Amino acid sequence: MQGKMDEDLIYEILSAVEEIPEGCVASYGQIARLTGHDKNARLVGRILSLSQYYGDYPCHRVVNQAGRTAPCFRDQRERLEAEGVTFLPNGNVDMKKHQWQC
């Protein structure tokens, strides 16, 4: 499974991301576990980086396990703040407050 992307896997990951409610975030690992691909958090990130080719998904709601936003996603923080997501002084999302409880 590791490193293998096919259309079914891509849509499975993107469908899970689509379920994250506004004002909440999920980690890459959380999405991987939710879709039954426990050890594939990096694969989730890779799929999300290509999401614009598959439709409009709320990928801005996915951060790393510490709450860090993606370095190449320039407006991710702004989009999260617009949804009411708060950040800690270190710049990470307050995961205790905003992590999706799925």
C-alpha cells in the first residue's frame, strides 16, 4: 500500500477530508487511520497536495499531529481562522480545542 495511489484511494481519502466540519481540523495520521491506512500519513499528505485535480475539498482542515500547517499552503492559516480555528502562541492549531472527534 505504501506509496501507491490509485483513483479509489484518492477519492476515499478526499471523501474523509470532506467530512471534517467547519471549525475543526484533523491530522494526516487521523485521516489515514480513519480510512484504514494507519501507517500512511505521508501518503495522505501527498494526495491532498493533488486534490485540486479532483474537485474542491476542504484540505485546509488537515494539519500535522502537532497542529502545524503545511509550509507550502500559504493561505491555510487564514482560511482556518475564518472558520474560527484558534492558534497557539507557537503558531500551531490548538488541537485540544479544534481536533475533529470522529
